[in-house]
Amino acid sequence: MAKIYEIRITDPVMIEGFTHLFPSKGHDLYFVSSSNLEILESAGIKHKVIKEFDTEPIEGHIIYPYRNFLYDTPDHGAIDEICAKLKSLEQKGKIPYAVFLGRNPDLQPDAFILDRVGRSRHYQWKIVATKKGEKSLAETFPKLVERMHDKDTKVVLSFGAGGLRFFAHASVMKFLAALRATSLIDEVWGCSGGAFSAYAFAMGVTPEDMEQKGYDLYHERHDLRSTTSKYSAAKMRIMEAIFPTSPNLLQEYAMFQLIMRSALLQLVEGKELEKPFYCTAYNVNTEHNDVLTPVEPLPERYKDFVIHADAIDSIIASSAIPVVFVPKSIRKGIYKEQYIDGSIAEDIPLLPVYRKWVIDREIGTEKRGKLLVIAINTFPKVAERPFFKRRFMKRLPFMDILHFGLELFDLILNIRFDEEFETLSHDQNVKVVKINLPLETPALLSCKVIPTIIQNAQTNLMGEFLKVEGLL
């Protein structure tokens, strides 16, 4: 939990130029954030810590209006600074409120810029005495907040398949952080591309870092050469030579698997697992999905469907798209099983989440009697793409048959989710809410669509959660 500190500067002359010192009552007393305190210490400025405060209750006085936070959420350091400022402005035992206005180089009326020390993100804020006229995010979603805070409810976040569309999940992570609900997520599940974001979330990767990695990939700033063996590089060049008409396709396939290794490892470097992480992968030998997890030890009751495995191996197995990638071999007991993309059996993990919860209830490791699953869907309705509605496309031979096949594919995906949803809805103690963030393109592995994926999620996320709020 973050802290701010009330300190006494014993050598006031030394603090000239330090702008992130917020006056307290009394001579040479100031409120500072943890990061700013470290800067003071490294600069050799003599001080004495008088008192420390948790930022959590103060953060309740930060108001995030609609949408602002989705496009450029203030990082934790900036939030700590605004908490120190709010504490400084506290009078008569009442802390005022800070309204986050987003990031903009042009200063809005009655606003000021406050960022983490040494940064220039141009986060704009304004101070208001009361919340009158300002509605916080939590107040916009009272039913969801109440359901997630229910002490008898286990909350699970389940990220669905969709290749590189997992970058849309960063907006979900931002929403939960702004709702101050990240700590309320008990488990994180993922399938295929969703396993990537699920693991990143479970490891405490910030949504801002995740989005930045997406933009790095788009701009080709992510150096994959260090993670590619000479054999793999030679194979890629040979394949490009054999199939000169579609080099981009092969490059995208290779790129995606490299992303699953190198980009993820860079994102989680130096971090530890903060939440239990599970992903699903299709067992080629048994012809059904298994659950893979780095969490241990595993109860004996799990042995028939939950397998302990390395986290990165699990993610690669979960996202091994048939034909495009080779199956991933993972040891299960004394045998090695072959795994491919888990979305073959289930796009969004629902049934295994429920099954594990039931087992945990039976063996007594889970005391909570309710389950809330927040399911994130990123699969598009392929048949509804504008491409197929163009006049010249309708005139092509067999196009009506192809379009019918795509409509059938979309229908199968919906039916599969609806069947699983119906199965869980028979248990009155289980609630599943679905957030749809589809990108209107079948692109799975092209890094060129990453900005569109991120921006599409930012645009549509609020409306999706408002729909959920209306159904709770």
C-alpha cells in the first residue's frame, strides 16, 4: 500500500527548486510522496519523518470522470503526488477532492498540471471543495462495485481468445484500477491471446506498460533478434523465399510466437505473481481442454483437469493456433501431452472457472458462497465486416456460400458461449457478465492493427460496462 509522509526539513535552504513539497501546518513541515522522499534522501537533504499516511483513503477523494482515465490514466507516482497535495489542502479535518481532467498540453480553466517528479505527462487536475456536480466512476457503477465488494463473492476475471486483440484488455485493467477494484479480483483466467493479458495482469503489469508494448510492436521498436535462434531466422527466410506472394503472413505468424516469449518476459521482468493465474489449452490426446497454471501446490482433486506448468509454456500452449504453430508439449504426470489453442473448445474460460470453484467449495478451501465472472470477449462477427457488404463482393461466384459459412461460424461462437452461460446460470449463486470488445476485422496476428485495437477498446469499454451495470 502506497504511503505519503509528513516531514520536517531541517535545512530549508537546500529545498530550493523542489516543487513537489506540499506545506503542512507548522514551520518547515511538508507532505511528500514516497518517490519524492527518496529523491530528497538521494540529494542529501536533511529531514525527519514526522508521520506517515496510507494513500488509500485519500485516493477516495480523486474523481475520475467518464472516459478521461481510459485514454491516459495517471500512473501511480502521479496519484501519490496528488494525494500529498490533497493532504496539504486538508482544512478542518476535511479533505477536498481532485478531479482528473486527462492529459493535455493546453491548460484548461481552473486546472493545474501535476505529475510524478521528473516526468512531463501533463496530467491535468482541478480541486473542488465538494463532489457536487462531479460523479466518480464508482458512483456511476454502484451495482458492480457492490457486487465486487461483497465479502461472500469470489471475483474472477476471464480474458477471451483473439490473437493480438489481447491489447484491448489493457482498457479493462485501467477501468478496474480507476474503479479501485483491482485488489478485489481473486483469480485471473485467459485463453489463447487472453492468456497473455491474464498473466500480465496477474503479475502486476500496468495497463499503460501493456499499451506501450503494443505501440512499440506497431512501430517495430521491439527487438526480436535477441530472442530468435539462428535456426528460426534461417527457417523464416527460407519460407519467405518459397512463398514470395505472402511474406507478411509468415512474418506475422513468427512475430506472434516471438511476442508471446520476448515481449511478455520483458513486461514481467523483476515482478512476482500477485494473483493466481490459470489458462486453458486443448489437449490433443484427450480431445478436451486442460487448465494450466504455475500455481502450486495443487490439491489432489484437481489432478484430472488442472496441470502445473511453467507460466510461459502454459501461455504458448494456450495460444498455439492449429496449422500456424506446432503443438506445445507439456508434462502431465509421467507423460507428455500435446497442447494447442484452447479456443478450439472454449473461447472464454467459464466452465473450468466454475468447476474449480465448486471443487474448492467441496474441499473447504473456498468459503465464499457466490461467484462473479467478468468475461471479456474480443472475437469479431466476421460475417458483418463491411468488406462483405460491398457491391462487387456480392457479385463474385460462390460469395453467398462463403458469407453463409461465415455467418454460421459466428453463430457457432455465440451458441457456444450461450450454452456455457446457460449452464452456469442454473446456479443462482453464480453471475457471469460479458464485456464485448470486438474489432471489426479478422486480423489475429498483424501488429499493424494494434493501435486500432487499443483505440477501439477505449471507445467502447465504457458503454459495455454501462450495459452490465443495467443488467445487475
